[in-house]
Amino acid sequence: MTDSAMQPPAARATAGAGTAIRTEDLRKTYKTPRGDVPAVRGIDLNVPSGELFGLLGPNGAGKSTTIGMLTTLVLPTGGRAWVAGIDVVADPVGVKRRIGVVTQNNTLDMQLTVTENLEFRSRFFGLGTREATRRAHQLIDAFGLGDRRKAMATDLSGGQARRLLIARALVHRPEVLFLDEPTAGLDPQTRVNLWDILGVLHDQGQSILLTTHYMEEAEALCDRIAVVDHGEVLAAGTVDELKDGTGADTVITVRYEGEVPDGLAADTGLAGRPGVGKVETDHDRIRVFASEPDGVLGELVAAGARAGLTVRDAAQLKPSLETVFLNLTGREYRE
Amino acid sequence: MTSTTSTMTPPAGDAGRPAAAGASTGPAIAALITEAPVPQPTLAKTFAAMMAREFRVLRRNAVGTFTRAVMQPLLFVFVFTYVMPKIGGGFMFGGASTAAGAGGAAGVAASSVNFATILVPGLMASMLLMQGIMAVTFPLVMEFSWQRTIEDRALAPVPIGVLATQKIVAGAAQAFIGALIVFPIVLVVHAAGQAPHVHVTNWPLLVVILVTASLLTASLGLLLGTVMDPRKMQMLFAVILLPATMLGCVYYPWAALHQIRWLQYLVLINPMVYMSEGLRAVLTPGSAHMAMWAILTVLVGGTVIFGYLGARTFTRRVLN
């Protein structure tokens, strides 16, 4: 916070226009009595303006620490980061002016009503009293909190609180919106509702970074995803790029009328064929993992017929982000 | 169970994203971006808004805060300057004329000083400490524990040090108000003939003492709030508030402690002593009090030291 604090314009120029978030070898190591605990070990991100970017990873992967550093509440121990073109360490106030943050925990002001939470937040960001009230009402209406206007923040349901947290993060029209596990612990309706809201914001060009450990959330919402584990980015790209790039297999499952006899799997001749990975037998079904799935289904049906088993149903599952994710994080564990 | 797993794969690409929100909310959400006011935050505006928030909460909790603030000093003066003189005559707290009483012990400089006169500045100082800590420490411990609601305020567009300063100023304002509420009570409640001798000759000095003492307690409150373990909050009373008050020259003037030399020196580490003595000097000049230079040095110096240490630990705990 010494040299660079003197030259915010230089820091601003580094990231260039049109970049919402950029990090270079960003690191955070916590010092504890038991020794140093690395939470983030050199993350490089580049999120252009207007993108909805997801950090996907299991609990303890370093997602929240990364968001913490980007939102100035966690001090990096190495590397650099810029948000909206501003260095997070050199000019934290400049960054705070330009970001909206929805934390994982409920940080609403419990002493205030729903309206007051929005009004005071607006005023913290420099709006006049009347403007703040107008903005609060606009947000309340858009987020469907009209009948909870005068409720104390303590009296809101989980879903209402989450909506208010997001509304509050938007009061000053932030350049970049950060959401740390925005749908954790919400019921499916509220969750899909929030997805809709994020979709609309994204369509309006809002830059968004969200963390999640729900694959389907990342898959449904994000333009690009970085899979994070143990403080490192394991893979990054669009959902399709991740699926193509990580060697995840298509899974072909065939379910027969009865128990699969021993030897049927071998009879298919699939094991050992190029482009076919594992062949699993599981009670009444056989599951095949293949990078080249053509013809696999036919073999399974034919082998069943030879053994006198009719097929009850069959499914061919393209690699999901989940298989990608488990592939990546699984590989990490084996090392 | 038909075509079991295929439903698990959402369509690839953009089609995977849910359609825009229902016709009612979609445009309203979009308008939040397109029709947004342009904020022009400045440090002064943000600071003022944070203070406005404190006063909104204070006003909302006014009855509770007032009751809590008033009960202790009210009962204290009632028992010691009304009940005791009535039931005991000159016994114990009867006042000036009996050399054995607490008031009598104060007879170092002015033998005409009664217990009520000693209590007026003492209880006001005690009020400052209570309110300063109640207003800063308790909310802060809450904000740092559990949901870490402190993060909300920490994301306001000001440096964290300003946030710490704002906590001190807001706490000091509450302590100041508390002292003003106590003043008429301790002035009015007493038995006949037990009226305190209050005589303010130097009003500006009174304001200075009140303001610096308020800031001192709020700074102490900030420091305690950032170092206290929330699970040990009840220790605050036993280890800090109670000794600070009982050994803070609230119920006796410092000069009277000359009978117990070691204690007279020991209590000098207690900031409360200087608050009581400062108010004693400006409110009841008739009673013996410590030298003003010592009082002001500690009140101002203590505010600076506690404020600095409090802001430092505060910043360390907000930014991790």
C-alpha cells in the first residue's frame, strides 16, 4: 500500500478498459499458530466487462478468499488484482465504490427495516435522502419485496433476505457484482427466481462474478467458469470447452429386464476397445464410459439379446459439468 | 424410471440459461441498471449517512435505551441521598457533618461537601463509561461474531479507519447524551437538606471535559469490542466495568484516598478516575479534586491511545 497508492492512474491503466476483473498470480496465505495455511495459491483470472463468470469449486477451495481479496476485505499476500481497472490493494476505496457484494452470510443491518437497509446503503454511496428513498422503492418493487417494506430485517425469510442482499448490492449500480454462493440453502423456487434475476442483469450488461458449488447453477448461468480447488484454478473456459477439454467421457447406460449375468459385460467386447474406458456392471444395468460412444449402445443391446435379456431402457449422457468437475478435482486428490 | 439420466444434462450453451424473468419482474430488474442514479460518494456524505443511521436506531430504541440508562443512577441517588439519610440520620452516608461518613472522609478540602455533591460528577462519569461501552462494545462484538455483519459497513466507500472513527464518534455522542440525561436526575433526587452543591463557573471547560470523556469511553469501547472474545462478554462486567466504577472515584473524591496511599496511586491507572475528577472540578468546585492539567492530559491522551489501538485492532479484524 505504499508506492502504488501514490499512483492510482498508473494502476488503472494496467488493466485497461473493458476488463471487469483481472488477477495475476493472486495469493493468500493465512498465518496461524499451526503454521502457514495457503488458501489461494496463484490465481490468474481475466473477466471482460459484461461477462457472467463463475468460480466453481468444493467447500474450502479458496472461492470466498478470492472474492474477499477482489472486494478488498481480504488482503492478498502475493500477486495483484484489479477490479474495474483499479488495483484492489492500492485503492480499496476506489474499488468499493464500483462493486456490489452479496456475501454468503446474511449481513443485513438487523436494526433497520427493509426500506431503511436500502435507503442507508444508498446514502453511504452518496445519494441524497430523497434520491435514496426513490432508489429503495425501485429496488423493493423490482425484487418483489413490496409487502415487506416496513418489516425489520430480522423478520425476513431466507429467500427474502437473499433478495434484499442482492437488491442492496445494486443500489449504486456497481460496475462489477460479486455473489458468494448466492443460492446456497435456498428452496428450488427461490433459486430459479434468483437465476432469472441474474439472467436479466447479465442481459443488461452487468459484469458478475459468482461462486457456487452447484454444477447446474454454473452451467445454467455462466458464460465462463473457472474450476477451483485447493486454491488453484484447475481449468477455465466455457462449459463446452471444459467438457471437451478435460477428456470427460460420455456415459452410456443400458438397463435390462433382469439381473445382468456374469460374463455379459465381457461378451460385449467393449472393454479394451479404443475410445472406451470403463465398463461397469451394476445389478440390472451396464454402464460404459466412452470418449467415442458410437456403436456402444448397439453392442449392449445385441449382447443382451444373445443372453436372452430384453432392454428396458437406455440412456446416453453427454459429459456434464459434474463429471468434468469430479474428473478435475478427483485427479487432484490422487496426486 | 424411464430414460433415467438424460434429464440431468441441461441443454448446452445459452439455451441452458433460464428465460428472462416473468414479464412483471424482468423489465423492473432491467430498469435497475438502465435507470440508476449516479452516486457521487464523498467521505463526508458517507460519514454523515452512517451517523444518521446510528441516530435512526437510537431513536427507534429510545425507550429501552433511556430506561436502561436511567435506572442505575436514579436508584443510586434515591437510596444514597434520600433513603439512607432518612433512615439513618447521620449514620454512614448522612453527609458532611459526621466525620465518619464517606462525605466526611472528603473533608480534606471542604468539610461542607455532602454525599450528593460527590455523587453528581461521579454518577455522570459512571454513566459515560457505561454508555460508551454499551454503545460501541456490544454492537461491535455482535458485528464481528456469527454473521460478520461488519462486512456490510466495511464495504461502504470509505477507508476502514474512517469506519473506526465513526464508531467512536457515534458512541461518544450516545455517552454524552446519557450524561445529560443523568444530570437532572442526580440534581433533583435527594432528601431535604441533602441537595448537592453544583456550581458551574467555567461552561466551556465543562463541555471540553464532557466531550473528551465521552470520546475516551467510546475509544475504550472500540478497543474492548475488537479484542473481547464474544463468549466471554460477561467477564466485561466483572473485570472492566465493575472495578473501573468502584475504583474510579465515583463515590469518593480522589483526594480522600490519601488515607490509603497505595490505593490512591493504584487507581491512577484507571481512566475513570480522571473522568470523575474532571467533572468534579467543573461541576462541584467546592469538593476537592485532582489538578486540571493531569485530568485533561489523561482524557485527551487516553482518547488518542485507546482510539489508535482500537482502530488498529478494528482494521486488523475487518481485513483478514
